[in-house]
Amino acid sequence: MAQTAASLTAGQTSARGENRKGLGAIWLEFLGSMNLAISLLVVVSIASVIGTVLPQNQAYTDYLIQFGPFWFEVFRALNLYDVYSAWWFMAIMGFLVLSTSVCVSRHTPAVWREITRYRTHVREQSLRALSQHRAWQSADDPARVGEVAEAAFAGHGFRVRQETRGQATIIAGMKGRATRLGYLFTHLAVVIIAIGALADGNINLKIKEMLGEFVIETRDLPVSQIPQQSWLPAESGSFRANVTIPEGSFTNVAFLQVRDGYLVQSLPFRIDVEDFHIDHYPNGMPKSYSSDLVIRDPALDEPIRETISVNHPLTYRGHTIYQASFTDGGTKLNLTAHPLTGRGQAQSIATHVFEDTPLTVAGASRTLEVDDFQFFNVNRDPRAVERVGAADEFTNVGPSFNYTLRDDAGQAQAFHSYMAPVEIDGHWYYLHGTRSAPDQPFEYLHIPADDSASMATFMRFYQALHDRSRVDAASTRASERMLRQMGIANPDLGVRVAATANEMVTTLLDDGFGEVNAQLEGRVAGSARSAMLLDFSRAVLQGTLFEIYREIKAEQTGVALDRIQLNNDQQRFFEDAMNAVSAVADYGAPVLLELDHFNHRQATGLQITRAPGKNVVYAGCALLVVGVFLLFYVSQRRVWAMLSPRSDGGTDLLVAGTNQRRPELFEAEFTTLTDALDKHLRQPNEGSK
Amino acid sequence: MATSREELLREMRQPSLWQRLSAADWAWLGLVALATVATYAVLWEAMNHYEVVITAFTAATMVGLGWHWSAAKTYMTLVCALSLLAISRYPELAAAQNDFFLRYLLSSQSAIMWMSALFPAATLTYGVALASGHAFTARVGTALTWAGAAAGLIGLLVRWHETHLYAGGIGYIPVSNLYEVFVLFAVITALIYLYYEAAQNTRSMGFFVLLIISASIGFLLWYHFEREAYQIEPLVPALNSYWMKIHVPTNFIGYGCFAIAAMLGVAYLIRARVADDSPWAARLPTLKQIDEVSYRTIALGFAFFTVATILGALWAAEAWGRYWSWDPKESWALIVWLNYAGWLHLRYTKGLRGKPMAWWAIVGLFVTTFAFLGVNMFLSGLHSYGEL
Ligand code: HEM
């Protein structure tokens, strides 16, 4: 095998190396040399490693944090944040291609000779030098032997040429020459692919940028306000851009991200999104999503209607449109804002996702920023056995939405609320979450749902706690009842107990049970019967709250206060309500937003690409595959028969052959060939080998 | 005795491929054709036209493979028969527990467990054979390897059926997460090895190759028990494509070949240290054999890896909107490819042989392993599913 290459590369190189030659020739020599090729292969590999180890095209601020100002600058200078479009990477690639093409052009003549020439001019000793050769002395005359040999070669699938040199006749056969094309194909393919890729790569963008043909926009602006200098004309070069379109809306531009900014790519047509669908696996994971698109183009007499989905893009006018992602498209939300300050009325708000609305609830003014909306939330049911697929093990807890409240000082707090109550071991709660910091998980208020599955009762209860007179009345009733039960008849003690209860209610509203306990313990500290006093005070507080709850129940049901009976659920509700009240103290927002109604609107994320070089690259790939298989699985074989007439009218026959790529396979083939000859030659005595 | 040129030609013409086919070959063709028709009959509704083509292509490949390598006929027949048996007893998932056959032999989990037992056993046997130079033991090693490869492939085929038993149309071809491709890797590597074992008729390389297979089994078991990776999870939409069916297996032929070449590199370095008169010299493969098979496997691997990478590009063009995005997996595919292109150049065009090439092949495995595992573990990107 080795000598093939030698004949093709090293050999030639050194051979030429002997005689003097011009600088250009030396350069070509160098470019086409195998060593350079291999070194380049290695260098490209290493360069590609950098690009994968260092995450590419991130926000520049992230890099800054990661590497600090100094290295950030160094890496940026070396273009390591976008290695594959870095000038030096392009340069290496260019070199590899150059060297490959030089190599191909230099070897093509040699390869062509290998394909076309039958080497009828070989000399006898070089045939005898081959490991596979055999000689006969046949009684047949040369003409006959020639016929037999030619037939044998042809019979074994060799193409045959014949040549007579003086006395001797040479029959040369060859097959499997396609392997030589394999070399040409693979290497041409490398060049072709590189050219196509170059056309699609973003260097033409880089060049335009260097020429100052556009400026990268880094601000977040509506399309109409983006200055012309950041626009790219339609159908110019290749690009890969993204755009998000809400259902029922359209676009004729897309945005391509460049380093830390973006450019606007205008499209030669208009894309309308009529509808967006998504279906899910039982576990809530998206299974597939698709968009109904309409392409409008003056060039079209009929707009094109097509549904695209992941793995099923649409191609029009050299642009390919992909289903890339999806988000909310500005879902309309009708909210009720319940004041948590005890003052003011609940008010209803109409807003949209991604929209900001000023709020003034009970004196406090905030900006409401709706950040997101989830149409459903599927949770894996903890009770179900761990097995995917069975639909029964998943529960959909319904819609939820994320919002931020920003005060005038710009301080923001994030919230996440569910629309419907969620069941937690047999009881139903409205979940309203908030978190202290963006990296923290949401912690949820559990507001008990009442008999009519609403928050109304709780809200009423909560408001009532802010109503001084009501609390007074309740605490008085509560303390009196307790003292009576304990058989203590002491009016002004009753008054004092009631007063304490009122204070405790206020503390509860402001700071929660924790604080209430702390204060109580502070008070009874040192007193002889502190434990008993504590229990008593707690009992009074609870009694007071319970009185208020009973009142509300009475109002709701129209039953007289002294005759109202509460069932277990209502008892349970009361306990949950007390905990919720305490938790509201930590909730930290002046309002509680309840989602009454929504009008779901999604947006589809499309990726639009234009890659003029694509077909060139594909053609190159096809060539590469064919070439590689030819190289590996076809092997070129040559055979020769040299006949020279003998004085006795017989013939001296020498047959030899080679398979440069797979000598080990050739032995058997050669044997069958010579056996065939044996059968058909009259031979008084076997010739010396 | 022939006289005229025409007669000579007629007598000496070598039989064409069709003439060389044996009765068994024709039977095999018939069998596969029948199976293919049956497949279409049963699944026609469920197939899109790509899958129809892929099925036909698969059938053609099976026929060719069977003709070229007769042991493969038996293997494929057995695997298909047993898988069909399993599927026929598998109307719903519960069967995996209730049906004796499935529970202990043929449900994907038990089949894969059998594989995980058989390959290490084969490794051990080959090892003993190598140490003792005992020919029969080596034959047992071969048998175990065949059995392991069968168990693994059955496991995958049955798992394919299982995915379709889950609610909500989860069904997918089980070559789409790390767990599944590890099984695939073990099976393909074993098969490629068995082919060259037969071609070179020496079993002395078995131990070295089976080592790497056992290593992957080790990982598989860790992944199974530590991470419960055997769970069947639905596919993300981007993976839900017929491209998966061709891209992944092609890729793993490449990986398998490179792995074998690397282990042979190890064998080469060891053999090169052994004096020719020592008893080991006789038991270890000859340098010539190792060299030959290394070259063959790397060539085969390079060819298939080329195809796989191109298929990947076509898929990427369809799923992500670009045939090449320099995402880590792609870049590493390029690195692997260029690396072996370099190897082939030195070996073929410069005729370089021996230790350096052995070392290079070994290093190549590390590069390949990173492309296959490391990228998923350490780097994120479009391919970030199949994460560890
Ligand atoms: C990305 C670039 C390249 C790739 C992927 C590539 C690939 C290949 C492959 C796969 C082979 C077959 C090796 C074998 O048969 O074992 C080969 C052979 C060869 N390559 Fe390259 N090659 C590249 C660049 C080059 C360059 C730059 C040169 C110029 C020095 C070159 C010169 C050769 C030669 C002379 C052969 C032997 C062909 C024969 O005799 O059949 N290659 N190449």
C-alpha cells in the first residue's frame, strides 16, 4: 500500500526536491504536502475544541463576570466568544481547503495516468519483482497463448490492452480503477463543501460590517424605531434569524443575533400566523407544536397556506421557515385586586401578558407587570407509582400567571398565582406565591376555599379583622364567655382581657403568630402562673377570631348568631384561615391578585434561514460519501502477461499481478487466474518461478 | 479442450454474483422479502413514506449482510424470531411481570440484563483462553459474545415495542437516550468484532475488544441502578423524527469501529513487547493481524462516521434550521473525523505502521469518547438531551 502514496506524494515531492525550482513551485510543494495537510487537520481539531469548551455567543456581561475585565478583553480580541467566525479560524480552514485543492490539482495527472494507462511498457524484471508472478514454457504458439491469456484476464473481469514490443507481446489487464476516482472525489468534496459552507458562513456579514455597511443595534426597540443602519436588505447573502409572532398577527422582518446585539433582516414576503397548536404527553411535556402560516407575496397570485411543525419546515423563495419555539402572545387577563391593608375596595383590572398597568390599591401605588401565563400546570401525582405514561398519575392544576409589582422607588417583587383552587390532602386552597429573591423558589400562601369554592369568605374574614368595632365586640364576647366558663365574675378583668385580645389581633395582622407569641411570652415572663396565662391569652385570641368568623357565617347563611352551628369543614376552614391570616403578614404585598377570566393567546417562535450554499454543500457531501467508499472498498488490480516465442515454436509466458491496496486478498485471486491458464495451456514442462 | 476465442471466454468467465449465490442465500433472500412484506402489511398505516423507504433499505442491508457473512443469517433470524415471540406475549405492560418468558428472558429489561451478564462472561472466557492458549475456551468466548449481542438487540427491539405500550403516543425507536445507545454500542461493537474474528480466523483479539464492551456494560449498570435510566421517557419534539432511525445507528457503527481499533492498539503495544519465542507470542494475535484489522476497522469507522455526520447535518437542517451550527456535538464530530482522516493519511499515504499508529488509535478513542459522552456531560448545546 505504501508505495501508492509514495508514487503520489512523498515520492514526487522528494523527486522534484532534487532539481532547483522557483519560489512559486516551492510554495505549491509546501501547500500540497501531506505534512501540511496533516498538521492542519490537527490544528483545526484543536481550534474546534476551544469553541466547544468555551460556551459561544453568550451575553458579553456573562463573560465579563466569568473572566474578569482583563481576560475578557484578551479573549474578545482573540474572538473566542465566536470562534467559528473568528478571522484566524477562517484562515486555518481556508488553508486546509487551499492545501487540499493544491494537493488534488497536483495529483490529478498522476491519478489520471493510474486510471487510463495499462502500463503495457513494463519490463520483465519488474514483473518478476512482484510477489505474485508465475512463468510457463508452453508448447502452444504465441498467438494461441496470447488468446488464452487474454481470455483468462477478460474472464476474470480485467480490461485488457495488448502491445507488441519487438519479439515480445505484452497483454496488460486492469480492474477496480474506480478507487482512484475515490481519491479525487473525497478531496474535491472537501473543497466543494468548504466553498458552499463559506457562502453560508457569516464571513460575508463580517466583511459588510468591516466595510461599515451596518451598525449592530444593542438597545431594545420596537421595529419601527430601529434606525436604518441596522437593517439588512431582503435576499442578500445567507442569514439565520428569529422572530416571535403572536397568533393572528404577522411579520415581514426577522432578527439576527450578532454578538451582544442584533440586526433586522427584512423579508421579501409577509408571514401571517393564523393559529398555533401544541399537544402534550400525559406528563405535560410538549409532544409537538405547530403553526398555521400564510405566506403573502406580491409575486404570488394565491397566498400559500401551510402548517409547519418541529422537523417539518416550509421553504419559500430560498427562505426556510422553522418552528423553533413558542411563548405567550399577550394573553388577556381579567383580575380582581383584593386590598390586604384592610382599607379600600376590591377592584377589577383588565391587562395583558407583557403589559404594565399602574395600580392604586388602598393608598399604595404600584406598577403591575404581567410576566407570563401558563395555560395549564401538570404535576406528577406523588401518590401514583413511579411509571411514565399512565395518564392517571398526572393532575392538571389549571392556569397560573406570573407578575411583578414595582413600587415608585423601583423595588420589584415577583409573584405566581393559580387561577383555581388546588387540592391538598382533601382540602382546597388558592395558592398565591411570592419569593424573596429571583433565585429562590416561590413560597405560597394557602388561602382556604369556602363552601362555594371561592376566596370570598376568607377575604371577608380578613377585612373584618381590620374593623376595630367588630374586633372590639368579638373580643368582649369571647373574653366574657371564657371568664364565665372559668367561673370568674369580674367585669374590669373582662375589659382588660378584651383589650389585650384587640392588640394581639393587630399584631397578628402586622407580624403574624410568631410575633404574637413573642409578645405574650414577654408579658407573662416572671409571673407565677405564666404557662396558664399564656394558654388563656391564646384561647382568648382564638376565641375572638372565631367569634368574627361565626358572625360572617351568620351573615352569609342568615342564621341568628347565637344559633349558628359550624360543621367540621367549617371548623377546618377557620383553622386554615387563621394560618393564612398569619402568613399574609409575610406576603409583603398590599394587594392579592385573583385571576377571574383570561383569553389565551400564544405566540410562535419562528426561525428563518437563507442558505444559498446549501445545495453545493449537499452535492459535496454526496461526492464525499461515494469517494470514501470507492477508496476503501474498491481496490485497483493490474495483471500482465508477457509472451516471447521460443525456438521450438513454443512460448515463454510470464504472468504477474498486483493489488496495491489489499495484497493479502490478491493471492487467492491470482491463483484462480493462473489455474485457469494451467487448464488451457499445453505445457511440456513447468517454467521456473 | 476449447479452441475458439469465444469458447475460451465462456469457459474462463468467473461466475457473477447471482451465479455464486447458494441455496441458503436464496432462502435468506426469500425469508427477508417475506418478513418485509409482512411488516408492510401490519404497519403500513403507521408508517410515513420515509419509514417505508427505511424499512426497504434495512431489508436490503440484511440480505446483503447475510450473503456476505453467513453467520449473520442465523443471528438475525434468531433475534427476529425471539423478539416476535416476546412481542406476541406482550399485549400490555403488566405482562412484563406476569408472563414467565418476558419476566425472566425477553422483556427488554431482562434481555438487557442477560446481555450485561453475557458480555463480561465472554470477556472472562476470552481472557482465560488467552492465558491458557486453550482453543475450546476461546470458542466458548465467541459463543458467549454472539449470545450477548443477541440478548442486547432483542432487548432494544422489545423495548421499541414497550414504548408503544405507554399511554399518550410516546412510542419511539429506543436509540434516543444515553441508556439506549449504550446498549446499541455494546451490540454493534460485538458484531463488528465477530465479523473480523471470522475474517481473520483468530480469537486471540477477543479479550481486548470485549474489555471495552464490558467497560460500557459497567457504565450501563451504574446508569441503570444509580440513575434509573432504564425509565422510558417521552421524546422532546426535535428528536421525534425518522432521521433518528438512520443517524444514530450509523454513528454507532463508527464509534464501535474506533473503539475496536483502540483496543487493538493496546494489543499491538503489548504484542510488540513480547519476544517471539515466548509462549505468549503464539497466543497473542500477530502484529500483522492487528495492523490489518486496525486499518480495516478505522476505514470502516471513518466511512460510516462520514455518512453519520452528513445524515446529522441533514437532520439538523430540518430540525434546527441549519445543517451546521458549530454546536459542541457537531464540532466534536468534526474533530473525531479529522483525527481519523489524519490517521488514515499517515497509515495509507505515508505507509506509517507500528507503535505510533497504535498510540494514535488509543488517543483517538479518548477523543471519540469525549464526542460521545463528554459533550453530553460537560458541554451544553442543541444536543443537550441525553444528558447525564
Ligand atoms: C479535510 C481534508 C482531507 C480529508 C478528509 C482527506 C481524506 C482522505 C481519506 C479518507 C483518504 C483515504 C485514505 C486511505 O485510503 O486509507 C485520503 C487519501 C489521500 N489523501 Fe487525503 N484528505 C484530506 C486532505 C488531503 C490533503 C490536503 C492532501 C494533500 C497532501 C491529501 C492527500 C491524500 C492522498 C495522496 C491520499 C491517497 C489516495 C490514494 O492513493 O488512493 N489529502 N484522504
